[in-house]
Amino acid sequence: MNKILSILALALLVVLGACKQDLLKDINDGGWSKECNIEVLQLEGQLGTAVITRDFDDAKIKVYTIKEDIEDISNVEIKNIQLAYKATSSATIGSGLDFTTGSTTITVVSDEGKDLEWIVEMHDFSSDIEGTWYIGEIGMYCDLFTWEDWGWDKTVPIADYLPAVSPEFDNTITFVLMGSDEDGNTLGTYIHDAGPNGEFGDFADASKGWDFNERFRKIPAGEGTWLRDFTRNQIIITSEDGAEYTIDLEILEETEELKFNAAIPYTPEYFDWDNTDYTYEELAHMSNPMWYVLTKNYEPQTGNSISYILLEEQEGDQYINEEEKYVSLTVDMNEISDLSSVEVLDYRISYAATSNIEIGSKLDFSNDFKAKVNVTSESGETAEWTIEITPSYISLEGTWNISGIETSYDFFSWDDWGYWGSLNLLGENALPGLQTEMDNQFVFEVTNKNNNGFAEGTFEHQAGNDGAFGEFTNTAQGWDFNERMRQFPTGSGTWKQDRETNQLILTVGGESVTMDLDYSNSGVTIKAALEDEFDGFSWDEWNSWDEIRQNYQIIAHLSKYINYSIVKAN
């Protein structure tokens, strides 16, 4: 690395040496004495910098002014003029120029006597920021360690991370031109109005305790003054309370929009890898710059999303799939008296969107535990969302039929190529001896509920109409897995259902077994853990591509749970 830097440094010295030699040669040969350029021109009432162009002897200058602010158009004072090295002109600082016809000339004479006539045109100044603007975009750039091979970067609309910013998008910002300073920089007043909704955006998330207003609020609310610095191409905004905001100004000529780019502190050294909410890290440390895009024509918002919904008896977090327009919620169905009339307690959708429901509306989940909701964007695009509820708890009290028996197996999931899978144990190539289990019933009677609402009582595993319990066997293959797989005991005993851990504890003859419970709209799955048997796994058997031999490897060595799916008996 040091060798490369040394080579670059040497190359730079060679280039600088060459430039120095050329410049000295130019001076010694009198090249500078031949120039007759105007390099800077500043006139009375001029706004911004002069546009100076020269194509050989075709030399022109355009200056922009507000003519009403010039006292005598036939004698416009030269505030500043700078010429090429040793060049001279009768037009000097303090002298006047006649723009009665809209243009005039300045003759510049080089040191060796060559002269060049410059045409100076005066044009009416048209401010490219004056007027009323809407906020069309608020974004930020995130650099996530791009100097590393594994790093990446991205551009993010801030409202995607902080939805409370959204009320900003109907705001208006009005810039009024009042005049210019002695350097020709335009200045005036501004009004940042909250718009029809009467709200300014909030760069915060109250639910998470985040407040980034100081970091991202670069166009202050209310009234104040502004100055456009043409030399640095910046706009300096000063609020009523004297706070000053310096923002880089970019004119988007194709769209006739303004882009205000504001630098914010970039502090990757504070990135916290232990904070699993990387959104915070991007907002707080890894973003720079942020920007506003201002547009003259208000563009209706296109969002038609659901960002949050809270139902009665809802528990835990919700899952929202924007692409599929789908929301999954967990509720305690045992506490809902009528699935056709579930109340919406809270509801949030995209900014400026409308919906066919609101807080207080009732949703009908009686059809397959799903309800349909329409959300229409401000621009008129409607999206149909599916809201599905699943139970956080189902009481086991009553009689249940077996709807399926399978094993969940772990095929080396700790490796990148591994995975979890499931196998139906009732198939001919698995354990067909289990078929007699399918008419069995589980009967749970509640005798008590403790202070936490955990039910307990007696249970019976009944053999069903055929009077026989299933066998975890495949006699054709000589398999007998009863000792491994018979986790749900036969006969009768006591039971407890823990709502906090979603577990079932069965006790028969003084011995207890603890099983996990999974709830779904279709019923309950009882899962009992199995001991690991990975050491006996045979790759030769697995790679045989023979279903029976592979099923043996799954049942004997890879199975991690035996699962009974049960449904309430009619």
C-alpha cells in the first residue's frame, strides 16, 4: 500500500512540476500579456453572478437585475470588475454603463496592446426559488460500511422509517423575493405552512422513544428569512428564533423542482451491532445527507397501505405483508363472543388515504377467520387487504378428533444447505400401523382454573370405535418405533394447560410429559419432543433415492417432534 502511495505522490509531483514549468514559460514568453478577458463583473442591482462566455473574439456577458431597483438605467454603476493579468479598460469600479437599449460594450486592452470588445447584456432576473412549493419527497442516503467488501448503501424515504413524517407532504413553503445584498445574492422571506391538515411532520417514533427532529428538521416551520448564496450554490434559511440552516441547493431542470441537500452528522463509530433494530442505527448514525425535493404542483400521495391495526382481544405483534396486502393477527378467540363482529380498536393507513373501515368499526371473521378491507390512496388507487386472525389460546376442554399425525424433522438445518421438514407418518411407506389411531379421541374435562386462568383437570385418550390404539410400526419393513414415538399416553390421567408457555402437561401413573401447543384457525397441534439420533444417520441410505429407506432415516434419526393435529368433535 505504501509503495502505491509513493508512486501516486511521485506522479503528482511530476504533474505539478510540468504545470509550474508551463506557467513560467507562459509568463516569460509574454502569454499573460496577451489576454484581454473580463473575469468578474458585478453591477449595481445585479442579482447572482454574471454569465461570462468567450469564443475567440465573440465575447459576451449576461447580467441579471431587477431594473426597478436601479436608479438610472443609463448610468449603472460598476461595483466590481476584474480583468486578465495586466489588461486595462476604461470601465472601472465606480464608473457607469448605459443600458438604455438593454446592452452595452466594454473594451478591454491587453498589456501588449490587443483590444477586445465585450458585449454586456442586461436581463430581467427571474428567481428559480421564488413562489409557493409543495414537499414532494423527504429522503436520506445511508452508507452502511461501503468501504468494506460486505458493506452496502441505500436511499430511503424517511417516512418509511418514521411514518409520523407523513403530514409534511401537504405542507407549502413560500419564498418571497425582497432584494439582494451587496454581493448580488438574492434574499427574502419564507413561510412554511402546515397545509390543509394543519400538521407538520414529526421526525420521531413515540412508540420506540425516538426523536430525530433536531437531526432531520432542516426547513424550520413558521416564518423567517432566506438568502441565496450564488457563489457556493447554497440557501441559508433563518427561522424566527434566529436558528440558521445552511442547505446545498440543486435545481432539477428536467422536472423544474428544487432539491435541498443538507449534511447531517455521519458517525459509523457509534454503530451498535448489538442493537437488533438496525433502522435506529441507520437513522441515528449511518445517514448523510438528507434532502427535501420541492415541487410546484401538488402530487397526490399513492400510498394505500395498512401500517397498523389493533383488534379487541388481540395479543402480541402483527405480521404485515405489503406485497401480498395481508395482515395476520393473534387474538384470544375464547374471549370473543361473536366472530362476525370484532371491533377495531386502533387503525392506521398511508398518509392521505381513506378506507371503508375506521376505529370503532366491526369486522366479520366468521368466514374462514378472514376479513377484507379496502384502502384507497389520495390518488384514487384502491387495494384490497386481507386481515386474518389466528388464536393465541384455545381451551382444550371438550372432545377432540385426530386429523393428522406427522413428524417434524431437522435435516442438518445448522448448515447453509440444511432445512426443516415434515413427514406424514400414516403413509404406506412410513408407519401404516398408525391408521387405527385415527378414530381415537382425546377428552379433556376441566376441574379447576388457577389465578392465571390456566385450566387443569382429567383427560382420557380413548381407543375409538375399533377399540385399538395405533402402532408406530411398519410390519412389512420390520420397523417398530413405539418406544421412540409413543409420547402421547394412552388411557387416562390429569392435565394442565399453561397459557403463558402454550404447553400441555399430561400425567399418567405418576409420570408426566410436557408437550408444546400450536394453535391455528383449523384446530390445535400437540407437539412432543424426541431425542436426537443424528449419530446413526446413513448418507448411503439417504442418497439411495429410495422413499422407504429415506423415510427410515427421517423417523429413526432426523425426527425432532411427533405431532398430533386435533380438531374439536361436533
